[in-house]
Amino acid sequence: MTEFDKGPQGLRRGRGARERIIGASQQLFRDQGINRTGMDQLCAAAQVSKRTAYQHFANKDELVAEYLRRFDPDVMPGVFDRPDLTPRERLLAAFEMPETTPLCPYIAASVELHDPQHPASEYAREYKTAIAARLTQAAREAGATDPEQLGEQLALLIDGASARTRVLNRDSFPTAAAIAAVLIDNAIPAPAQR
Amino acid sequence: MTEFDKGPQGLRRGRGARERIIGASQQLFRDQGINRTGMDQLCAAAQVSKRTAYQHFANKDELVAEYLRRFDPDVMPGVFDRPDLTPRERLLAAFEMPETTPLCPYIAASVELHDPQHPASEYAREYKTAIAARLTQAAREAGATDPEQLGEQLALLIDGASARTRVLNRDSFPTAAAIAAVLIDNAIPAPAQR
DNA sequence: GATTAAGCACACCAACTTGTGTACTTAACG
DNA sequence: CGTTAAGTACACAAGTTGGTGTGCTTAATC
């Protein structure tokens, strides 16, 4: 019984070792941080031998990069894929944080790795840019006079709430949402609001 | 030649050891991060023997805590000690970041140490609270209707700019300052503005 | 049944970490 | 002078890290 796909060449055995590795990294990197999570512990959690892990990922850095790539800016916190909301509501939805993410993993990775050249750091930059672009687009749809500016501002608010939540150990997203509401109302000319 | 550093060969004894250690930690922790800076390297940079370092600080954690304590919320970036500015200008002055601080060391420490119980993490929380309190006070002096709210909002903007600057490798404080201007003008009733 | 890819168990390595122990040297001071 | 506080140099312990080498086992396909 093949439980799984039999690709033209690839045959997945057991149960997706690669997926388990990434799954374990998502949990451990988030809970303990990247630097404080050793490959031994990670492999144990993934129920994968260390040897196998290093056959899937050349080194830890590459695993970290792949771990970050798994977060997709298009599926943020269900912000841009909700046609039931008005544009304004969609912009505000970005501040309902899924409390599974105590600190944006990109900020964490940038700080922990401490190397702007690191592939993960570079992807973090891409991601942040993508998020701002999505917000800009939503701002445009909402009729903002300067969508770029509003998008960048909202992105900054999200990062601020994320960082502050981490340091203070207290949810700062409501504060950010309050600011966002002010900015949005200021940026959208009255006739377009509803 | 009395009590000052002087010695036959590079022997800086007398009274500077502790200060040199902290000085080196300020530079290295900022440039390389805390976890990536070993005590060996730090002692070499401070021109202090490792033994001496451990006579001044029980362990690295304590050094990290002391390193953070050296940042004083009262002397932020010369924000609250400038009677030449109007209250409004004083609030905005908080966003002229001294570019010597790429990322607020408290956010960095919180992320790197990854332990809310760590003395440095706890001090980071105190510091952030103190900053918000100072901003709240300035907001009150500026005549804001809800100074607490404005202070908290401005603090969040600072953190957002700090985090975002780090991740994007691009100064985000102007964006934060623009938001701050909007918030301030919205929070201060017209007659009180000047 | 043979082949083959994927994985496992486990020992092992080299580098690096924080932190000590020990014996020696210097400067200040009464 | 002698005492003492501060510091040095250096070896070393004990732990952790990322990463390999090797031989063996499984399961699906040929």
C-alpha cells in the first residue's frame, strides 16, 4: 500500500521526513529561537535521524531559510483573501494577530542570525516588502490618496506591535489597530469611505 | 602617574577594567549580537584578562544585564531634557534616531536571550515601560486629551521603526515620524496646539 | 528475487562556549 | 619594608554546537 504519491522518479517512504523536519523547526524555532535549537534536538523532535536531515538540507542555515520560506505573504493572516470584507475592514484585519505568532519570525531571524547577507535575512527583507506591497494594494482598493504611504505605515505598525508584544510580553496589536484606524480614516477621502 | 593607567608594557591597570569591559560589550553586543560574542573575544577587546572579567561579573548574563542598564531612559535621545522645544517638538524629537543604534538593544536582547525570565529581559520590559511613561508625560504637557494612549502609541511607533529598520536595512524612522505627527495633531485639541 | 532509494542508529570529530584554578606580577599605601 | 588589592597569563574542564562516516534496514519497484 503506497500511502503516498509515487512521482515519476521520487518515491516517498515512511512519512515525509522532510515535512517532519520543517514541522519540527516551525515549532522549535518559534518556541526556543533559532540559535538555541540544536540540530540534535530538532531531529529528535522530528523523529528523523540526523543523517537524514543533512541529506535534505545541506546545513542548518539552509533549513532556516526554508523554514522562513514556508510563510507565505499571500496568506498572511487571512487578510487579502476575504472578499466579504470592505477594503477598510480588510486593512484592519491585518491587526488581528494569530496568537500563534508571538514575534514575527522574520524579525526574530534577522536579529538572531545578525547577518544581513544570510539567505534567511534576505528572504525576510523580501517578505516584508511583499507584505507592504499587499497592504499598498489593499490601500489602493480602499481609495487611499497615497496608497504607498499608507501601506508602508501599516506595515510599520504591524512590526511595531510584533516587537513590542515580544518585549513587553503583552499584546500590543490593539494599540496598533487603533493607530491604523486613524491613519486609514485620514488617508481615505471622505466620499470614498463607508 | 598617580592612579591612572600606566605600566611598563601595555599594562593598563589601576581603575579602568570594569569600564573597559562594559565599553567593549557595548560595541560588540551591538555589532555582533550577544550570543555571537564570546567572552574570550570580549575580554581581548577590553584588554582585560578573562579572570578579571569574571571577578567583576559573576557570569555573562550579569554582564548583559549591566550592559542594558547602562542605557538610561531619562537620557533617551535627548528628548526630555530640551526645554527649548515646544511639547509637540519634543514628542517628535523621539523619532530622530541616533544612527549609532541600529536596533534598540532591548528588542535585540529580548529576542536573542529568548527568555522572559532573564534579568536582561526583565530590565528591557522596565525600560520600555519607562520610555512610554516619559512619552505619556510629554504628551500630557502637550495637552493631549488621552496622554496615556498617545504615549503608548508613540512608543509603539518607535519600536516599529527600530525593528523595521533592522529587517529592511533601511531607515524607517521618517515613516514613523510622519505617523507620529498625525497622531499628535489628532490627539491635541486645536486650541492647545501651537 | 534483485535492485534501489530512503532512512536509521550510533559513534565520532573539531570547534567553540562559559567558566575555573593556579601561580605570578604589579602598584599603592601605611 | 611588607601587605594587599587588582590584574595577568595560560592551561584546562565540561558542555554544546554543527556536521560526517559507516554499516545496516526497510519498502517499493523492476
